[in-house]
Amino acid sequence: MSPMKTFMAKGASKNAPATVEPKWLLVDADDKVVGRLASEIAVILMGKHRPTYTPHVDTGDFVVVVNCEKIKFTGKKWEQKTYAWYTGYPRQRTIAAADRLERKPDMILREAVRRMLPKNKLGRAMLAKLKIYAGPSHPHQAQQPEPTDLASKA
């Protein structure tokens, strides 16, 4: 009697194609809470929603997010939450979440998702599969993304 075999997905190489074909998902971020939506997007980008999940292979799907300027925070986070970054000069720059929404609405969701992904080359490849747009339109019609309802309180 032979032991059971564990399935391990293979990434694409120049000799063989990948064993997992990525899908394209369309998410409407209108009136969704940032953290709840970001955690579900991170799971899809990593591929943990599939039974063929393999930690060292990018088995996730592409995610297209529209209407990201209509996301929301709970509580007083619009006034109290700040984003900080280092410019190279002797100090940190900071900006409030409400100001970030006016200037770069896609960066709020992108940063939330990025911090939930692995901090290595694989995580950067997963984040490249996230496409975020402020308005209701996107240039990925040719990929035929299927609409998905994430972070709903159903």
C-alpha cells in the first residue's frame, strides 16, 4: 500500500506552464469597510481560497477593484488615522486618511492589502495582480472579470 501523495502546485517556468490558471475577479468597493475588504482581497491574491494552495507558489487570482474612492473606515479613523513615509530628508512625512482619500484614493486600499501579504518577492508578485481604480470603469474588459461580492454583511 503506497502512502498518499500531497498535491504541490508548480509555478510557470520556461519548460512547463503553471498548474493553476488564474481567474480575474471584479470587486465593487462602494460602501465597503477598508480592513474587511483588504483581508478578503489578500486571501484571494495569495490563493488561500483554493484547495490547491501552495505556500511557495503564486496560486492566487487577479483582482480588479472599482469605486475605491467610496470606501469607508469605521469610527473616527478618517480624522485620526495617519499614513507616514520617509522622504530621504531628516523627518517623516505624514498625511491624514481623509487627505489621502482626496489625493490618492487607491493608495488606502493598496497599502492595507500590501501589509497583509508576505514580505518577500512572492508578496510583491501577488500585489502586482491587484488592479485598483477610483471610478466605476476599468481597462480590463478583455479579461472578462467575473463580479464578486466581498466584505458584505450578509
